[in-house]
Amino acid sequence: MQLKLIASFLFFLLLQLATHGQSLTQTVRGTVIDQSLQTPIPGATVVLLTTDPVRGTSTGPDGTFRLLSVPVGRQSLKVSFVGYKDLVLSNIVVDAGKELVLTVNLQEAIQQVAEVTVKPQIEKDKPLNDMATVSARTFSVEETQKFAAAVNDPARMATAYAGVVGADDGGNTIVIRGNSPTGLLWRMEGVEIPNPNHFADLGTAGGGISILSAQLLANSDFLTGAFPAEYGNALAGVFDLRLRKGNNAKREHTVQIGVLGIDLSSEGPFSKNYKGSYLFNYRYSTLGILSKLGVSVGSAASIFQDVSFNVYLPAGKAGTFTAFGFGGLSNSDVDASKDSTEWTSDYDRYTDRFFANTGAAGVTHAINLGRNALLKTVFLASVYRTGYQSDYLDEQYVPSTRTKDSFSIQKRIGSSTLTYRFSPRLTLRTGLTGRQLVYDLSRNDWNNEANRLENQIEARNTTYTVQSYAQLNYRLTDQLTFNAGLHYLRLLLNNSDAVEPRGSIRWGISANKSLSLGYGLHSQLQNIGTYFITDGRSNSPNQGLGFTRSHHLVLAYDWSLSDYLRLKIETYYQSLFNISISADKKDAFALVNSYDGLTTNRLVNAGVGRNAGLELTLEQFLHNNLYFLWSTSLYDSKYQGSDGVWRNTRFNGRYASSFLAGKEISTGDRGLFGKSVIGFNVKLTYYGGYRYTPIDLDASRQKGETVLIDSESYSQQLPAYFRTDIRLSWKKNRPSSTRTLSLDVQNVTNRQNIYGQYFEPRSGQIKTSYLSGLIPVLSYRVAF
């Protein structure tokens, strides 16, 4: 049925994509700014390198430029200004449907003006944060759109990078360098945001699908270790997201329809003579639309919708203001079978109701204080609410509740950051962040031995965290850079605090080789629910828990083999301490093996762990319409629980490799395929399976539930994971519009990768669960 619908859809779109040949052009414009202070640079030269003859222009007093009648397709720009390093933006995409609006950051050169002779930079991987020198790279919206199986999702895209593997095919949860997925921090516009994913459980950093639309994201940073001092409350990685401004000169729109849902986006100016703009996106899932139309979507339905926006409001000498935010509603329901003859396992007897609602809204203000200082202030309010209830049908079809969760967390954040440039060599960035947490938490779970529902978590209260940092960037020469800083974190709930030194050195050995060394001490709060487990006497024995902490040390070697080919090698060591482990008994339990950091065990900060690895990345940026990225990692992840035994962590797969590649084919001007770009993309993923604990079959049969052999925790390894994904796309430019038809096929070989094992009470046997099989994702997008 699904394949017939896809075939019909494809035939209809082929008819729609046909057009007559004619010359198509578009406007390319933008703003050139100083990288550190975000101030406009008037008089900068912008040259279009890919036209014959070469064309160019200069930026105006406000740093803006405009190039008219630029041919659609891949183009390259060179931007230069006296006293700054030249920058080349290569292979930027110009489409007929929308103007290309760029923000170009130039870095000030160290040498005197008369001495500046710098080769233009083509550093597509270089992070936007100039104080991040190791384990960091930028990623673009284009990558989330073109990488096979990325489906516009930053987290799924990141699994192509060294040291990053997916935790579950059914979601976008990721494991970084053997750390728990909970160690990932999400930031937007400089402040922490709640997990921006649908179907997310309390404490997780991933979910089923991203709430954030690719329509809103600008180029952003992804970090995997030894973070600069401004990043706190994270152990494994950071997504530092930046938002794109809407077009402030022309109203533009995008409509996308596909298997996942319908996606609508609009942007434009508020008025003709005002440089402010709005950008808005709304999405509703296909299953949600079908259910609203009265179509049955089965006994297991997952429905979501989301909205996101960014409003840019320049105010002249008063600085600039923005208002931004996102919100997502998601629910997943599974109905029990009302016919006992259809019960093949106990899971058929459960009715599950789950919802997860997440939202955040913020305002920013940025103002330049003189010529050398930038002050940015952000206020953000967010809310996360989730509920889960599971009811069990007995032989008479009478339901009884076995699990009932209700979690609500509200956060209010105020943050201010000052960047001051003493000279082209020395820059100081310092900041202060205060956060209020208002929580209402409740968990009730079934006790098989007592045969009743028992309260395990209960809390309604407010607490606060405070973070501050200062970091210096000192460039002795254009080849030698030092970064040093301190981060401070305090939780007022129990007055836990941490002072964290950070530092890095980058040495440009030659024009195309560099060596970097980075160190950082990092800390992270526990899942808020874990602080408030109950002991049956209205006590919260975990309320005094401190932070989990980790020393990061990274050594990196970067070699640009050419302008478009890069080799990078990184080796790292992470020493974890203050890991939460069992307080009342000697066993193998530790929170570093958890997907969400939530437990009802009584804990103490006495565990230790270590992660070590070697990563290699060979990347060709688009050249001759071909790109590829090969990354491979060898790593080891160990921990020690309260029994004092060193063990593999759950996520210690030991090795991981990913290869993705893509080819673009530009057609001629005429015929059905005229003025089209056909894309072929593939991704191969291979990594060692996660660890698991064997099941004690006899004890499980006696208790009627899964009983693990604690002394053999994570001693076994799942079979190696392998998956092949492909993406086919067809983009066609028409006058005033661009249309893209794409088909992502995840796990195209339908390989049955194993997720784990479980005990099934009805049969009394150990069963195997599998990850997702072949999944086709078809979509059609029109930008106009």
C-alpha cells in the first residue's frame, strides 16, 4: 500500500517538475561583520569568483552588500578587507526560489597592514566559536538536508562524525566518545534550552524526531570534548545552535509535504524601510493529519506538531533585539488487544499512553559598547511536561495501572555575555547565567512482590543554578593561539559547586598543518528526578548528590591536503569521577550506563570511569560535484561501581566507522530534467555493538520479570551494527521557485540489527528485540 502511494506521488511530481529552459538568476546579498564583536565592516570587497568575467561589489556603511543576477547553481565568493584575513565561501548554493542572504564573519589579522599577505581561508569545518580549537566543527543546514538519513535533523547528521554513534534507530539519541547520551548539552542563541526533540523522556538529550526546523537554523557548532569555558553542565558534547534571520527585503515561503508530515515556512520584512524581519515555521505529522480526517492510524499511533520562530528587530543606537522560540507537542498511544487469543506475549496486554510537550521562548539584546566591546543579554523561559500511564489487562479484560508518571519542569534563564577586544591579539569573553527551576515530579510503579502500585518519586519545589565564566583568547601570531578560562557552576538545591579550568593551544606548523592541545574539567547535574526519589518515609535520600565530573584531554593534528581535502587525527583521554553509584550495596550499578540518568536507587558520588580513543577523519568538501566524509574511531570506555570492579560501560562498542559520499549532477537547460540538480548520497555505518548484562532465566521465571546477573554486568557484547542508507534528490529551478523531490531510504538492505534481549513472562523465555528495518522517507519541497 505504502509503495503504491509513493509511486503515485512520484509520477504526479514528475509532471509538476517539467518546465521550459530559460536563464535563471537570483540575488545574493548579506552582511560582512567582525567575528569577535559582530560589528559591520564597511568597504569590504565581495567578489563572485565563478562568473566570467569576475564580478564584485563593496559593502556599504552598514556592512551590507548585494549582487544582482547571479546564475543559479553552485557559486564561490571571496570577501576581503584591509587588516582582516581573506575568506572564500566556496560552493554556496544559489536557488531561484529564494534570495541567498549571508552573514560573513571576518577574523582580524595579527600582522601590520603592510605585512598582510594571507592565503584566503576555505575552512568549512572550522567552528564559529573562535575559542574552540579541539574537538569542534561547524555544521551547515545544507548538511542536515543532503546527508543520507539525516532528514533535516542535527543529531542524526552528527552520527557521520568521528566519535559519534547512534543509540537507537527509532530515535536520534547519540553516544559521544563512549559517554552516556545524557551528557549532551543543547544551546540556542547562547543559552541552554530543553531537549528540542519530540517523544523525549525526562533527562534525555534525544528523542524520536527533532522539533527544530532546518528552515530556522544557521550554520552552528558541534563540540565533542574539552569545551571552551563558556559551556557548562555538559560531559559529552554540545550542540551550539544559531538561528537564521528572515529575509528583510522580500517575502518568501516554503512548503514541504512528505511521509513525516507537512511543513510550512514564511519569512519577510515588517515594512519597506525597516531592516527587521520575521521567520516562522509550522509542522504537523502525517499521522496527525490522517487521524484528524477520520482515517484509522492503527493501534499504535505517534503524532506530533511543532512551531518555531525568529524575529529580528534592529533598534539603531539602542542595539538589536530578537525574539525566538520553539514548541512541540507529541503523543504516542498503544492499545492492548481485547482478544486474549491474540496475546502472544504479556506486552499485548498493555495499553500505553505517553505525551511529551516542550517549549521555549526567549529575547536577546546585543549592543556594541564603543569600538571594542559587545554586550549580549538573553532571557529565556521554557517548559517541559511529560506523562506516561501503562495499564495491564487481566484475564477478564479489567485494566490495572502498572506505571504512572507525571513530570513538569519550568526554567527561567537570564544570561549576559561581554566580549572585549583589547587588541587584535587579545580578546576577553566573560559571562554570568542564572537559572530558576520549578519542578513538579511524580512517579508510581508496580511492585510485583507487594502486588501494588508504589510511589517512587515525589517533589514540588523550586531551585536555582548559577554559572559564570571568563576566557581569554591570545593570538601571539596568526599561527599560534592560546585560550585559557574558568567556568563556575553552583546548584543551590544542595549547594554543590565546581570550579573548572579550561585551556587550549593551537599551533599552525605550516600553511596547511596545525597541532592543537586542549584540556577541560567539566561537570554536570544529575537528572532532576533522581534527586527526589522517596524512601517511603517522605525523605529524599539523593537530594545531596553532587555533580558527575570529568577531566578531558585532547591532542589533534589537522592537515589540509588541498583546498578541498582535509585529514584530521584526534586522540583523547577522559577521566570521570564523582559518578553516581549504589550507596546501600556492593554492585555494578552506575548512572553512566543510563540513557536518561533517572533511577530510583539510593546513590552516592563515589564511582570513577575512563574513556580513551583515537579518531581519524578524511573529508573532501564538494569538489567537481563530489564530496565524501570517512570517519573512524577506536575507543575504550570503562567504569567502576560500588563493588570496586572495573567493567565495560554499556556504550563501549570499541570501534565505529562511517562513510558517506554524495554526487551532484547538473543537467542542461532543456527537457524534463533541464535546469535540475540530481543528487546521489550514500552512508555506510559500522560499529561494535553495545554491551549488555546476561539474564538469569531461572530467577526471572520465579519472579515473573527480568532478573539480570549483576556480577556479569555488561560482560556481553551485541553483534556488530551495520546499516546502509541512501538519499536520492531531484532539485529543479523554475522562475521564482525551486522544487525538490527527495527519497531517503534508511537501512536499505533491511538488515536486522539487534537492540537487546528481554525476558518474556508469558512464554518464560528470553527474547531478542531488533532495531528498525527498511524505512523510506519521501518528501516534496517548494521554495518561492
